Amino acid sequence: MLMMKKILFLMQLPPPIHGASVVNKSIQESFLINKEFESVFINISPAKELSDLGRVTFVKILNTIKLNFKVFNLFRKFKPDLVYLTLSPHGAAFYKDSFLALMIKFLGGKLVFHMHGKGIAAEAKKSRFKKTLYRAVFKGVDVIHLSESLFYDVEPVRDHTRKLVAIPNSVPTPPALTVGRDESIVTFVYLSNLVRTKGADILLRAAALVPAHLQDKFEVKIVGKANDKKYADEIQELLDNNAFDNVRFIGPKYGDDKYLELLSADVFVLPTRFKNECFPLTILEAMSSGLAVISTQEGAIPTIVESGVSGEVLEDCTPEVLAEAMVKYIENPEYLKACAKAGKEKFYTHYTQQVFEENLSSTLKMFASRA
């Protein structure tokens, strides 16, 4: 009988709640992963709130030192066949994670990085020191990324003698909920954290640019948590100044309440310009809920949303361009239904948790078994 491979998972776990921590939590709770491997999970995130991300504090430095000792001792005791690390691509978090990676390699460990962000190629291009450090960190390491369209970001620094594979993220299928929907209007919903680079203000400005004769044919709902008071005040001002009273701020929603907002909408809008955007889980949640999508050419979004098939992927997401995309859906209900149907079918083919866990399990077995 073959012995189960032992894997030490070093990953960011909630809180705070963001794309990588949500996916990592699903891995930690995966029946298949825990059935196929002898697993130990360690939370490597020193942040407890979204506002803490990227900030360097004395408490976080102290927690990082404690984490290094914990990983060092556990590695020697557990003796894993493979160490799985969700490596942050840049910033202070990269230096924290790179120290862990170099320590594991010093101890003789075998590593795989699972990337959830981008920006490495740009950082390496700006600095010879950073490029050298990246190459040292990636040497001898297999890499999992979210899409083949993101491979370019690690190409300048990765070890080309090791494997680079793509495993798309996943989200749970929507809960079975009874939802009332007003078929006479098109509901556009934004659902994400309220930060400027995610573009909630772009949606509100676009709503005001939709021609007056169409204003009674749609509504806009903004769903999310505000962490930046200045930006939250700007959003509120845009809401207050809306002349047609068809935009609403709902606030943060989680669990079934979040899906109630999605299932009662028609089009999901994410006008993101977030520099680290790779594979937004909110788009997957929207597709699984049967929504058409409007988003931007950030990260792997163009590989998730097929422009003209399951949604609109905008190259230049100004309020004017977004308003045109909204009008297209308002005036063409059959097109809206076709995009929604295509997106839902693609989700159930490519982005379910079963597909993700099976792909991850087979990939980790391959990496853990190779010399």
C-alpha cells in the first residue's frame, strides 16, 4: 500500500477576507485534499483586516518572527514531502514569504508556489536586485498560476527546469434560494470591497450617463464594505446627486445574503483597475448565479469572460464606455439572456470546486512524487 504524501500548506487564511484567503480556506476544508494527503495547514498572514494589508507594523514584524520559528520547528518534526506556499508577488509580504521559501530550501524541502497575484515581471524589470532575489526564490520550485494568460508574469524569474501549470480558481455553487426578480428592469450589481481601484464610482458615473429615456428601465446596486472613508464619502455623494433615484448602496453582504443580491440581479459589473487583479472570485460567483458580466482587461478576466459571448470586457473602462455597455444590455434583453446562459454554462464546466480540487490534487501528487 502506498503511503500518503505529506504536505505542509503555508497560506493566507481569513480574516481578512479576500480572493486568495477564500480559496485557501476552501483548500483547507477540502474533503478530497485531506483524503489524498497527510496535511498540515499554517496561516502565514499577519494581517487581520483588509486595511492592514501592505502595512508594516511592529506587531506584524513580531508575528512574522514567531511564524518563522513555528514553520522551522514544524518542518523538522513533520518532514513533509512537499511544501505548498502561496507566495505574495511583491511588497513587504513578498520579503516575508521569500524568507520562508529560502528557509524551506535550506532545510532541504521541496516547494511549490501557488500564485494568486501578479506584478513580478514589472518589479524584476525595475530592479536588478529584485530580479536576482526573485530568481533565487524561484530556483528549484514548481509553480501553479491561475491562468496561462498570467504565465508571462513569472517567465523572467522562474526556474525553467521546473513545471509551470495553470489551475483556475473556483467558488461554491449558489445556494438554493427563492428570489423575486423584477423582469421589467435590468439590475446591474457591483459586489466587491469598496476601494477606488475596483471602480464602484465608475459604475455610478456611468449610470448617470445612460440616456434619460432609459433611466426607468434599469437600477444599480452597490454591494460591499467601505474601508476608505474618503472614497466612501465620494460614493455617497454620487448616490445623493443621482437625479433618477435608481441607484442604491446596499452595504456588505455575506453568505446567502450575498447570493440573494446576485440572484436578484441581471448583470454583474466590476470596472476594476486594481494592479494586482488576477482572477476575481466575484466574477465566478456572478456567472454561477446566471448573470452576464461587464469587466475590464485586467489579469485573467478576458479568459474568464468571453467578450460578446458571456459578457463585455472593456479595454478602456471610462464611465462613457461603461454606459455604452449598459445601454447594450438594457436595449437587447435577448443578448443579455444569451450572455448569462453562456457564462453559467462555462462556470459549471470549468470553475466548480470539484474541478478545482481534482486539478489541484493531481498536480500536487505529481510535484510531491517527482525527484
